[in-house]
Amino acid sequence: MNKRNFIKCSIFSAFYFSLCPIHLSFAETKKIINKNLTETQKKIMFDEKTERPFSSPLNYEKREGFYHCANCDAKLFKSNSKFDSGTGWPSFTEALPGAFKTKVDYSFGMKRTEYHCAKCGAHHGHVFDDGPGKSGKRYCNNGLCLVFKPTT
Ligand SMILES: [Zn+2]
């Protein structure tokens, strides 16, 4: 191997090994577990689409309980962190510990923080820093990604 090719190769390897593990690990954990997901749910959870605002009945859910991932059933939010943000999507001030992983999303020319289920990788929504609670967070979640299970 001549020197130039060696340099090219080294740069390529460094690039490959620095970026690919992140990509691979994300793709590996992203999988459909619930075979009954609708096409719309799949579009949101696996293509990061967003449901129409004010379309989810969960906007009006006020009972005590837990919100689970519609794909893998992981517990994500407790009802006492839910609040009415007026945005038309179910909104929460905090998630249960370890429920989500985040990544920065640059789509639509905006810098936003996307979050996905830590267990199955399904996209759920975006988290903003303008929440009303102590955490200052606002989790803006697609209702179709959630299943509410009341405790009372
Ligand atoms: Zn999940």
C-alpha cells in the first residue's frame, strides 16, 4: 500500500469506526414488537412522523395511572407528570428514569431534541426546555405511541 492510500484508508476507518457504532446500535434496538401496530403508528414510531394535533383522546385523559410504550409496553410516564400544554399533544414534565434516549434532530430547519423508547427504539416525540414543572422540561408526545393503563 502506498502512503497516499494508507492515509485515505486511515481516514476512512477512523470515520467509519467513529460514526457507525452509533448508527448500528440505534438501528439494532429499533424494532417492531407489537405486531398489531397500525400503519399510522408505524409511521410515527419508525419514520419519526407526527400525528395531527388535537387528534389523540389521551389529550383529555386525567385518570391516575401510567403511560406505556405502544410498541414494547415499557412504562414511560406517570400520570402526575402530565399537563395541558395547549399544543394538542399529550405533554409531560418528566419521564420515568431511564425510559427514553435522546438525539438531536435538525429536520424542518430547526434544532430539536427527539426522544425514543430506551427499550425498543420507537420514536415518541420531542422534548423542549419550556416546561412548567421543576424539571423545566416539556415532553411533547404523540398520543398514538402511548397506551394508558389506569391504576384506579
Ligand atoms: Zn418501546
